[in-house]
Amino acid sequence: HQSSIGFGGSAGSSQGQQQEQEQYDKGLVQKVVLIVLKCVALTTREARVESSSGESDSSASSRESISSGGSDMIIIERTMSGMYKVLDSWIKDILPVLPHQSLQESLLHLLQEQDDVLIEGLLCLLDTHMALYIPGKKEPEPGLLDTNPTRGFLTLLNLISRDSSVLLDFLVSNETCFLLYLLRYLKFVVKDWSGFVSSCDTSYSEAIQILIDLKQSIQRLLSKSLFPYNIGPVFRLLEKVESFHLNQKDS
């Protein structure tokens, strides 16, 4: 049969689907996926900055542009959603993933072989979500961008076998952007605690325990002055998370 060669490897009839999945260039697919995630994150973040700067300006012209800024964000959301749907279809065509598996989960499993690429992908998804969705003001439309940061974090925990020491290794190492990712993710959790609890669902107890274990590990290193840099901002956010958890247990 005739087949063409694309980013994912051989592309032809369904007769050779299994062979095609084995032939795809995984390294190239990972690079393409990361480029798409970066483009989406950059576009949405810049759009949010422009929208916020307009809203903070008290001039009459800025007030008139607020509604148009909101419309622009809706257009951007739908455009980015379209890109993600195409990416989702492409991934499912070339990779052995389950049809019902979410795009975010598929992407993170694809990127998991390289820690730096995995964490950068998580950061892009987090930045995209934070740019598009303001906690308490707007919820994602069903079926659009699959960027829920807590679902992404839970997938990460599964990939590292729910071992808090791996998170500590990520923090201590300078080989990934995990410090930036964790700092932004914890800020997101603190801003939308109820959303974090809801997204965790039955995994809440396990997820919160891993975060508390991480906090305690950091605390032990700090007590011996062994942490290689100022981890204070992350540690204080972990303290807030633990405090929210304790207050929830008491209520």
C-alpha cells in the first residue's frame, strides 16, 4: 500500500495502523507538541496581559475597550481550543492512546521520558489555564481546552509513583523549571482552594499528603541550612496549603 511520511512517521490506511504507531518519530513528535504548547501559552498570556492593562486604565477609551477585550479573549480561547482539538486528533492517530483519554493526559505521558520536557509542558498548560480562566469568575466551557492544572498535577504524581522525594529532587536540581512550575501552581491552588479540592476528587487525601510531605522535607533541609537557594516563597505557599487543609478538616 502507499503511505506518506509525516511528523508522526508513516501515515496510511488503517490496515497498517499498528505498524505505523511503532514507526513514528517520538522525539520529533515531542518537539512538535512542546512547540504547540509554548505557542498557545505565549499567545494566551500576552492576550491576558493586554486585556488586564486595559482594564486597569481608568480612561474613558479603556473603559469602552473592556468589553471588546473580553470578546477578544473568547475568540482566542476558541482558536486555541481548535488547535488543541487538531492536536488531540493527531496524537490519537499516531500514538497508542485510549480514545477517551484526555489530551492533557496523553501529552504528559508522551513527554514523560524527559523530565525537563515534561515539566515545561506542565508549565505551558498551567500558564494557558491561568491566562484564560479567572478563579471564581469564569469556568472553562465543557469540551474546550483541557488545561485543568490540578488534573495535570495529579497526572504528574502518577508518573512519579506518588513519591514526594522525586518532587524534592526536581526542586533541588537545576535541570528543570520545576521551581517556577510549582510556585505558579501553588499560587493557583491558594487562589482557588475549592477548585483544587473539587478537581482532586477522590485523590484529594493522597495529593495533599504528598504536598505536606514535601513541605516537611524542605523544612528538614532548611533547619540544617542545606537548601541550595531561597525556597521561602514555595515553602510559605505549602504552609498555606497545609493550613487550608487543616481548616477544612476542622469544619
